Amino acid sequence: MVDTNVILVANGQHPGVSETCVQTCQAWLEALMARGRIVLDEGFEILHEYRHKTDPEAGQGAGDAFVRWALHHVNDPVRCERVALQPEPVWGYQHFPHAERLWDFDRADRKFIAVACTHPAHPPILQAADSKWMDWAPCLAEFGIDVRFLCGGDVRQFHLHKFGR
């Protein structure tokens, strides 16, 4: 699974990240397009977020290319798996972990966790430089969710600057 932050970094739309981080995100997206597969939700919430924050029709960035690829392959079960999300009024989604430590988890990002929890393989979530995820990753791991930080140095610096720890 690809968090939108990876796509934005690959497009050069995330101020302050290192060139190494941009290149790493671009390489991951290129590898996924060449030989990988992604997991999305049946209701296209993730794809809508991707489209809202990129320009897949005319954009020339690596993130734009990935969104174009995802849109092209959304109905290809070899390249894209989709899972149904069940809405839940309090936590957002039935399969989002109902853990008090995750109560403040960004509501807009809960769909990624819910998709990973719903899918039988619990696919890892690629994350670039959204430092809030660093505090939640240990708790998510307890629920079988692997958050893979592609830009470890960058995300630690952002976290230190934002939260002072």
C-alpha cells in the first residue's frame, strides 16, 4: 500500500525532504509499476485522495505517473487488489484498530490502516515523511500493520522539529 505522502514526495510536492528521499520514493513507485501490485479500497477513497492531490492527466512527476498507472490497473486483479471497507461511526472503519492509543490517529489516514487490516495478508504501508506516523507505528505493529518508512532520516528530522522528541 502506498500512502499519499510517498506520491507527493516523488512529485517534489513535499518541502524540506532530501533529494535522496525524493529519489527513494520515485524508485519505489517505479518498481511497483514495473512488477508490483497494490491494494486499494472498493469505494475508491484512496484513489480519490491520490487524484485530488496530483495531476494524473497532465502531470509529469513520478507520483503523477504512479496515479495514472493505478487508475489504469484498478480493475486488473494481477496488479491491484481491492477490499471492501465497512464504515463505523466512532472509529471511521470497522477494521481500524479500536485502540485508545490510536484515538488521535489522523482521520483522513485511517482508510490506509483499515485497508491493511481488512486484507488477509496485511500488506505493509509505505510512508515517506509524514512524521506523525512514527508515534503510531509501534501500536499499529501490535495489530499486524507494518509501516515502512522509506525516508528514515528525513522523517526523524521532521518528527524532531515538529514534536521535539
